[in-house]
Amino acid sequence: MKKNERIYKVFQILKFLYNTKWIKSYKSNKYPEILQFPITNNCNSKCVMCNVTSNILKNEMTIDEFRKIINDDIFKEIKSVGINGGEPFLCKNLIPFVEILVKKEKLEAINIISNGFLTNSILEKTKNIYELCKKNNVKFHISFSLDGYGKIHDKVRGIPNVFSRTIETISSIVNNKEIYCDSYDIGCTVVKQNIDYLVELESFAEKMNWNIKFRLGIKNERLHNSKIYNDFSILEDEKARQSAKEFFFGQILKSKNLYDQYKYWAIFTYLDGDESRKLGCDWQENGITLDGEGNIYYCAVESPCIGNLKNNDGSKLFFDKENLKIRTNIINNKCKKCIHDYVGQFKYKNVIKFLYWKFNRKFIIRKYR
Ligand code: SF4
């Protein structure tokens, strides 16, 4: 079908519309299907947009504690787990935890996000993780953070000379993908410190044939970054906001995939002044966050901790009436203006706005060509 571009485009739009949400579907008694697992708050990076190391976890779960916790009923429907941190490869129990996770009956996918600094250790552990996943029919995806080319990456990450280490790790994985993962991608967080240098990073990724995605650096409860927000956020700086607007506009035009176009359009319109959330978010209805100490949260961005699972029942905490008020408050008030790049089903009215914007733009360009 890709041979016939027009038919392919129509097919893409139909598929896109099919996945659109027509009605509000939030059910407060639904068990979560997606787990975000910040396995440790230890980190070997000092990113300008993250302050997670100000909250080092003192009582990280032991292997036995994790085995008990992950088999709590609240995780019985989990299909996908995203492991992040801190730097997940610093967690000494990463492999034993994955060994336990892959045994979960309904698990379909594991995704790990890393800064890629510890090349040898990451390569060795990634190989083991992929073997475990393959044996248990679980898909394995790995993401690396790359926030600039050369010194800009080092500046955003707050550590000198880490660009070359990250590149070495990514190159080794990409060039030998069959032994490390099913899929990979590279994520760049857009902040004041890199906004004027993203074109350089983009050309580098293009030259390397790497799949790079861009997201905005935002305030995030889990990262404890509200105190440093003004130092990195492009939203608080008119010039940086304008540069970001232009950059994301360019991304809409360059992206081949309709979902990426929609994501970048949602960010662009947000920067342009319409600060309503147009992206979906699986965390509103389907997600749960578990940290390295066994604490749980509804979503990482806005939710306070709703309890610890070392000595408590997960379902009771998750479906507790008082706790559910926190979740409703997040959905009714915080989600509306949240620009985190989590995805989920898009709302019909926003998709129509997007398609109108897309075709209108095309029509105007054709008219004045
Ligand atoms: S939209 Fe934002 S605040 Fe709402 S659930 Fe998703 S990540 Fe949390």
C-alpha cells in the first residue's frame, strides 16, 4: 500500500480516526494495565531539568519484597512496564526484578529509559534483559536520552564528556539490534539550554539514521523539579518559547507518521497560546506508578504518593474513596493543561481540529503557489 501514496495516506487517516476517543471512558474501578516503574532515584547525571537525586530512596525494595509487591492484585492486569529512574542501570537489582516481571502472565512489553553513560554495563545487562524477554514472549524496547550535539548534551546533562559515552552506547545497540532489543528510540527533552541548538542534533540523528523524538521539559512531581523550573523551562521565557514554537512547527511538517504529526501539533498549539491538552494520556485511566521503595501513585507528573505496598494491599489503596478523589481532581483540573508527552487515545474534537488545521494549511499553500 505504501507504493500508492494517496491510498496509504487515506488509510493512515482512517486508522487514526478509528483510534480516536468519542466518549469519556474513565472507570474508577478499572485495574491499571500500564506500570511506570522508576526503579531507583540514584543517578550519574545532573540534568538541568531534573532534581530526582534530592530524594534518594533509603529503603529500596529487596528482591523478595519486589516479588511480593508485584504479585499484588493491583498489578494483575499489567501488560506493559516502563522502567526508568534516576538511571535504571545503577540499580543492583535490575536484572532480578526483570526476571520476576517477565513471569507476569499478561505482560506484553518492557521499556527501559537510560542516559547511556555506563556503556559496558548497559550493553551486558541489556543483552541479558533481551534474552529474558524473548524467552517469555515479552517485547523489549530501549530508549536513550540525547539532549544535544556534543557540548550541548554535556551541558544539559550537567556532566563533562558524556556525549561520546552516550553515542558509543547507542551506536553499539543500533548496530547490533538483534542481540539487544526489539526496538529502540532516542528522546530529547527541549529546555532553555538546548532550544537554540536542536537543528544540529536533528541533523546528526538524521546522518546516523537514528529515530529521535522531541518533548518539552516540564514540572514533574516525581522529578522534584519545581524549584528549578524557571531555570530550564522554555514556557517561562518568551524568546525560548518562540524558538520552540518554530522548532515544533517544523517537526509537524517533517514527520511522516500521522501520530507524530499530531503530537507535535499538540505541542505547537500549546506553545502558541491554546494551553489545553490535546494529547491523550493512558495514565488517566490505565496507569499506575510504583517507585523503588514500593510507594504507588496514580500518575508521576501530578499525583502525590497514595501509599506503600510493603505492608498494604494495593487494590485497597488504589480504589480507596479518598484516594480516588485525588485521581478525579487530577483528571478534572491538572490533566487539562498538562503537556507531558504521555500518549493515549485522542479526543475526537481535537483530532477534527488537527485535520482541519492540516488540510487548511495545505489548501492555502496550494492556492498561493
Ligand atoms: S495528562 Fe498529565 S497530569 Fe494527567 S494523568 Fe497524564 S501525565 Fe498525569
